[in-house]
Amino acid sequence: MDFDRLTLTQAVADLRAGKITSTALTTEALARAKANADLNAFVTLDEAGALKASAAFDATGDGKPLGGVPIVIKDNIEVAELPCSAGTPALKQYVPKADAPVVAKLRAAGAIIIGKTNMHELAFGISGYNTAFKTGTEFGVRNAYDRALIAGGSSSGTGAAIGARIVAGGLGTDTGGSVRVPAALNGCASLRPTVGRYPQAGIAPISHTRDTAGPMAATMADVELLDRVIAGGDAVQPADLKQIRIGIVRSMLINLDTDTDAAFQAAIAKVKTQGVTVLEIEMPQLAELNGQVGFPIALYEAYDDMVAYLAGTGTGITIDALAREIASPDVKDTYDSLVIPRKLPGPDNTLVDAGPIYEAAIKSARPALQALYGRTFADNRLDAIAFPTTPRVAIASNPDASSPENFGLFIQNTDPGSNAGLPGIQIPIALGAVSKLPIGLELDGPAGSDRCLLAVGMALEKVFGRLPAPPRS
């Protein structure tokens, strides 16, 4: 078996056909995880538990949707009897007794969990440069295609593990881009579901308004399989691309590097040849409304939501104790200056009370943002809006990767749909002509259109093909 080409759907088929055992698959995944320690992709590797579960599957061969297939889970999602650190020192010793509901669905479907993946600390960033955990010599989760570069965040380790062909699928979480950014930078597929599609219990939070778990995998077909296990429903079939209408917003094509611009334009040209209708559209006030929603909601809700989560852990850890131990300077500054004191940046480097701005965001700006999207989809009869998932390929992995400027840059396109609660899929489209790094295309659809988006993504990935595996180091 060519493990570099393996997908979840192929693994399921080969297991059912008796071509391979779960023990062999799991042993190979664990060996690859250990051989790629320099990725810093894992916080916990559960070798004993995974091998026990795979042996149990081989003894029964139960035919479940994910029976016997190794996967990974981001370390802010609770897995029974494994530590759940949320990437931060204060929670290193927290070991939940039960699976989060999203994990319970995957385990009930027969998935083998080989470990918990590293992440941007407390999910507050896009670089994955976390100074709390490492298995290699350097800090920061590293890019599957170039160890000098970021894996993206905050679901950094899941993206790196899939991109590096350690596993073919896993779970991340997404508040403003956290499954889509690392998927784009590591050459894998992902879905940010419509908010509320997946249960959020048992996940260390930022914002109940914006957070969602999301599947990440080798292919869109694999993402669809994970989504079906979690959310239910029949199998999705690839869409007829001749029936699909996609909009492109000019304001989402700014700040692109040369590789990303060229790859996106080539991808759009290619989908047009498949009969997709592509329209150039305008979304006036998109940036203005998004700015009134994003940080006010995330930074305000982060306090109350984390207080409630910590109370539920039974650890006795308070939010102040959590904040004192934050390792990454960018996250510590965000917590100390904004989250804990309930403040937001104001004019002329001032800080202002977050409460009134949050109320305006929830009652006025977010509904206006959602209405803007609703009108845009309806008036243009669009199935989706397309854009480069990230405006740049992966950048150098160092403390500067976590700067506010880089944070804003890398979520410029993923953030607005997140704030409106919309679903979005990330599809790998190319390796950059010069950089040789993965580049992704995102499609955002109307709320509740997850299955339609997955159908479009499954059809498009047949057009684009799968990216080559990273070069062997």
C-alpha cells in the first residue's frame, strides 16, 4: 500500500476487503508520527491505546463507517483518558473522563485515535508557533512541506499530520479560520460547518457565537465521510458542475503573493472549462461590518466561555491561573490586556470597555453582516463565494509569525464567513510555481448548505487532483 496516497475512504475500503489490517495501518501511522517528531504535530501520542483499539477491530471486523482507520484529534477537544491541554501549560494535567460528543461519534464509527495534536496556544492564533509544547528541537508546529515554515493555526498539528501523510484525517476547531488556514498551508481539505451543525460540548472555547469543530482530511470525499459520521445523513454525491454558480468578490483578492494569485486565477479558469458559472460580485461594507463583529465577539465571549469551561473540568483552575501560565507571548498579551480586563482596542492606542461594543456587535453588526451575505447569495443565485483561503503561502516559523499583522493577513478571507456563521470548505488547488508550497481555494456557502458545498468540493477535487506528497526529508 502506498501510504502517501492513502485516503480515509480508501483505507475503509481496503480494511473491509481484507487487504490490510487496522493494526498495520495504525502501526504505520504511529511510526510516521515518531519519525516526524520535528513537526511538533503532537502533544500526546497514544501508542498503547491505539494499538489495543486496532487489535480489537481486527478481531471483530465490524464494518463501521470508520472501522479501524487511524485519525488524530486537536488538543482542545476532549478525548477520554488522554490529556486535553488546549495547548497551554495550566491544562497539561487535565485528563477528561469522557469523549466530547464529536469524538464520541467518530469513536462509535470505529475510528482509531492515535493522539492529540498540537495547536496555537488556546486557539488564539494562525501561526501554530506555540512555546508550550514541542517534540522537535525548535518551537512551533512546522509545515509538512517545509520545516522552516509555519503549519498555520490554530489547528496546526492536525493540518501538519495530514499534510505529512501521518494520518488521512482528523478534527480541528475553527473560530475565524482555524481549520481552513492550516489545511490550506499543508495541502489538505477541510470543512468549517455551519455554526451549530456539530455539538460543541467538551471543547475548550473561545466564542460560543463563532466556534465550531471541523473535519480535516486528505480529500474532500474524506471530509464528507467525517461530516456524515458526525452530523448524520446519507452519502453526498459529487455535484454537477454545470449547475453551479460561484461568485468572486474583488476585495478578497488583495494582499496576494504571486504564487497564490497565479494559482487562484488558474483554478478559476479551470472550473469555468467544467461549466461552472463564475460571476464577479461586490459586497459593499463587508470589511466594515466584519470589523465590527470579529474581535468584539471573540474577545468578549472568551472570558465567560472559558470560565464556564474551566468550571466544568473539575480541575479547580481559574481563568486568572490559566492566564498566568500562558507560554506564548502573543497569546499572553491578548489575555492579559484584553480578555481578562474585558477590554478592546480603542482609538489612539487606548483600551475601551468591551461590553457595549459586544452588545452592538451581537444586536446590530452581526445581523447586518448575515443579511449582506443573504442578499449576495440570493440576488446572484449563488451556490458559493470563492476566494484564496490564505492570501500568502506559509511564512517563516518564528515569534514574528504570530504578529498582529500576520494574524490579520492570514484570516482576511476566512474571517467574514465565520462571523456570519456560514459553512466553508477548503480545497487544495496547487503547489506554488516558485515556492512549491500548498495553496488553497475556499468556497463559502449560505448557512445550512454544508452538504451542497461538500458536493461541489468533491466534484472540484476531481478537476484539481490531489497535491503531491511532501518531499522526503
